[in-house]
Amino acid sequence: METIPGWAYELVTSAIFIAGVFVARTLLIRVIRRQSEILSKEQRRWINRIRNGAWVLVLIGLMMIWSTQIHTFALSITAFAVALVVATKEMILCLMGSLFRVSTQPYKVGDWVIIDNVRGEVMDIDAFTTKVQEIEAGQTGYQFTGKVIAIPNGKLFTATVENANFSKNYMFQDLSVTVPANTDDPAILLPLFREVIEKHTAPGREDAQKYIRRVERKSGVDLPDADPQISLKTSDLGHVAYKAKIFTQTKTASDVAALITADFLSLVYQRKQIAEDVKTAEQNANVAKAGEKTA
């Protein structure tokens, strides 16, 4: 009767152990997904922990199961290990990047980040990649593009990593409204522009200022106040550009910018119409006087 080789027991045990871990992982994730149709950030974080924990458990378990075999062949696999490292250096770099992320915590699931010039919200993190929902930064705010990008964790060593959570709730919005130079006196329009800015930013300024103070205490960095900064410039064509930097909620930034622009241009149009009406009335009065003199 042939003797069953020792490694066969380890192989069967490994297969059963791996199957058990991944079945348990699948069941736990399914329980969490059944709790709600749309996953919350906390639920996504628990799913991420379960996935990563399963991989760690498999790795530790396999090392324990195969410890005898590993010890026996430790000296004979040196050359193979070197070749394996060369062949899988990208994978190893990703694993090292994952360890670096765990130790430094530059971001977590739900954070807004910029990694290697890719901006997005972190949806999932595993041992090899960080998946982000891409966000496009425009002049009037941020919009999700619908793309999910997988960034190798090895990029954490070679690319700049920026936690952009500050812009997730509030943002500094640059606003510019250009008016032809001959429309009206800028000395009159600039105070009107300031009044329109105040109208749309004053109601939420107290909450915005509290948010800035909270971020300053957490980061230890001095940030600008929430008060709008207004300036006046001229364009290359000689038009007058009324500019402002406002601090507003990210989700309403585009709406606020549109309302400010519409209200200010409406005031400019009304003043222009009044000026034209006055000019027309004066011309009609002059024509009437000329007619009376002729008669």
C-alpha cells in the first residue's frame, strides 16, 4: 500500500481552509448588503475590512499549515525566491504600498483624494488597488463622471497623494462676470456686485466659518476666512471683469454661482434700460422743443 505524501495533507487542508474563509467572507458581505439597497460609508468600510481581513487570515493560515514544508525547503528556494521577486515586483510594490497606507492612514473609504492627478471618492481599498469614483473639477464645482478607476497601491510611493476631504463639503469658488466697459460706471456697479454676493453668501457664512475653524483645529493650518474677496480687473478686449472668491457648500456651488451671475447681470441690464429710457425721453423733449420754436 502506497504511503500518502505529507504534502498531500497540507494541500487538502489548505483547500478546505481557503474555501471556508472565502465562504465566510461571502456570507458576511451578503448580510451587510441586505441591510440596505444603497450602502452607507460605514457599510462600505466594513465590507472593505472583511475583504482585507480574509486575505490576511488566508495568508497567516497557509503559513501555519505549510510551516513544516517551508522550513524544509527554506535553503533550497533562495534562487526561486529571487526570480519570484523579480517577476512579481509590481505586485510586491502594491502590497508594500498597502502596508504604507495602513501605517500612515492618508485616506479611508469615503474620502475625496487626488492620487497621481486622479481626483475621486474612495469606494474600496484592497491589498493591491484603491478604487475611486472619479470626480471632475470644473469652474463651478465638482461633478462625478461615473467612472470607477483602480489605482495600484504602488503609486503611493511614486505619486503625490492629496486628501481633498476639505473640498467635499465646502470649497473656495472663483467667480467672474464680464461686462462691456461702456455699459456703466464701474464705481457704481462694483458696490452692486458686492451686494449681490452678500445676498447669496451671508445666510450660510456662520456655518462656513465654523467649518473652517474645525478644519484649522484638526490640521493645524491657518485658512482664509469665509468672507468673500472681491476685485475688479479688465480683460484683453477692454471689458470690465467683476471677480469674487466665495466660500460655499460644494454641492450648491454651481447654483450659487449661476444665481449671482444672473442677479448681477439683471441689475446691469435694468440700469442700462433706465439710462436708455432717460436718453430717449430727453431726445423726444428736445425734438418737441425744436418743433415749438419752428412753429
